[in-house]
Amino acid sequence: MPYVEAFCQRLGIRYPIIQAPMAGVSTPALAAAVTNAGGLGSLGLGASGVDKAREQIRATRELTSGPVNANFFCHRPAVRDEAGEAAWLEHLAPRFAEFGAQPPSALREIYQSFVGHTAMLEMLLEERPAVVSFHFGLPGEAVVQRLREAGCLTLACVTTTVEAAEAERQGVDALVAQGVEAGGHRGVFEPEQDDAMGMLALVRCLSVRTQLPVIAAGGIMDGVGIDGALRLGASAVQLGTVFILCPESAADEAYRHHLKSDAAKHTRLTRAISGRPARGLANRLHEIPDARVTADYPVVYDAAKALHAAASAQGNHDFAAHWAGQGASMVRELPAAQLVSALADEWQQARAS
């Protein structure tokens, strides 16, 4: 597969394995360990301010001289609806009451989009991470061009062929084809128009429609899965759930416990945690029909975080955002370097068979 080798060479990595940039789970230690083992480590910086993002990039550089991917959210600003937000808080009030707590009096837009975020862009142009990637949309053609001129290779997460065409038009270097199997937030540009393509179909559709490298994402947990995605035309794969149990990740003990339990066999999509479709281990928030969600992303997430804080203070984790993909039951508990080595060995064996 010469296209795989060519893309690895372009990224400066040995194996076509990218650790997904999971905000809240990725750490400098995890990203550096994956890069040092021959893959591409990633930092999920969508929930970080400028100073925190710079700190994470610099901390990772202290641990590796190899390439690292810095990932940012390009979501549209929340459409604020005072009545809808009040209705959502009223709907959650009985759940807060179970823990003797009250919902917040108002909700906040807790994450700033990278779109139009001049200070974040200037920081990236100063720090120049090897790779910059976008989730939930695109930052605009001019921003993509400035990053590329600064020497950053740019990746865009896409979930449909329409999104892929727009990403290609804006000049990104490669496409992350994220299927509905993926854990966490899918990178849909407009959640209301989610076509929910599977990874296999999406990778194959893109591989015959674009000259850009395609990175397969969603449900891949071992070397056989890696080989299958590459045979469909992907130049690399991106894996997230498989890295959550690594000691270098920031996953807390409750998250790790549930991921190692039978709960890993039951992942579901919901908008009730954040306001955007996201896949995780099924919990009580997954029981709420999406139609009941009356506020926008990331405002809904502010409410969920407050509810989780109230519950977890009493040892209850029924409202935690334990993101995981459909292959979660195959997760392994290994240090990141050993895991990358195991995945690479499995891929080579599958490739040779």
C-alpha cells in the first residue's frame, strides 16, 4: 500500500496509527507516548483556552521531539434560547433533586469555537505544532492557508461526502472519515443534517472521490480493523476508545471501571449530554429522548456537567460522560507504547495473511 507509506512519511510517523484527540482524556503524556512509539499522538484542545492550549503543546514537546496533532472545535456559536434553556433545566430538576441539589440558575456557553478565534490562531502560528485538526466544522479557507504556510499539516473531521467536499475546497491536507461507530462527539458540521454514515461506507466513498489522504475513524480496536480500513483505501486510522485505559490518559477511576465492565457492550448516541450527537456508555442521560433537548451545544453540556458534579459528590456516576465507541468491549489496558506496538504487530500480521 504505497499510499499508506507515503502518508506516514509525510506525517513523520512509522505506523499509520493516530491517537484520537479526546478532550478531557488526552494528555501530553499520552500524546507523547504514542508519538514516541511510532504513531501520531494528539491533544484534544477544544475545551481549552489559549494559555491552557499553549501549555499543553509545550508540555508535550518536553516529552517528545516527534509530531503531535493539536485539535480544535469549529462548532457554530450556540443559538441562545432563554425559554428553551429554562425548559431544559426544569426537565433536569428532578434529577438534581435526587442529590439534594438545584439546577444552575442559568447556563453558559462553556466552549469557544476556533472559528474567528484570532488569539488561538496566533498562538498556533507561534507554536507551530506539526499537525492541526478541526472538529465540528472548518475554520475558514484563510485560516487553513495560514496554518499550512506556517508548516502545520491540517486535518478535517468529516462525516459525509458533502462535508468532505467542503473541507477539500478549503484546502485541508487530509480528511478524517469518522463513522457513526465512533465514540464521543461525531464531527458533524450541522447536527440537524446528520446522515450517520458508517465508517466502512464513508471511507470507501471518499477514497474513490478525492485525491486527499483519508483517515478512517470509528470502531477500530485492533490490527485486523486497521488492515480492513487501509484495504478500503484509507491512508491511516484514528483510534480513541482503545487508548482510554492507558495509564497516561486522564480518564478517572469511574470511567475506567465502567469501560472494563459489561457496560462497554452497550454504547448509545445521545444529544442529552451536550446538545450534539455523541456516543458513550449508556447512562441515565441516554434515557432522555433527543426530542426533549431544548437547548443548544455547548450550553446543554453546562447543565450535564453540573448534574454530574452533584451526583458524583455522592458517589453516583449515572450522569457521567463516559464516551466510547461501538468496539468498546475490545478495549485493552496497556501502557500507550505497548498498545501501539501491539496494534502495529497485529496490523502487520493481518496485512501478510
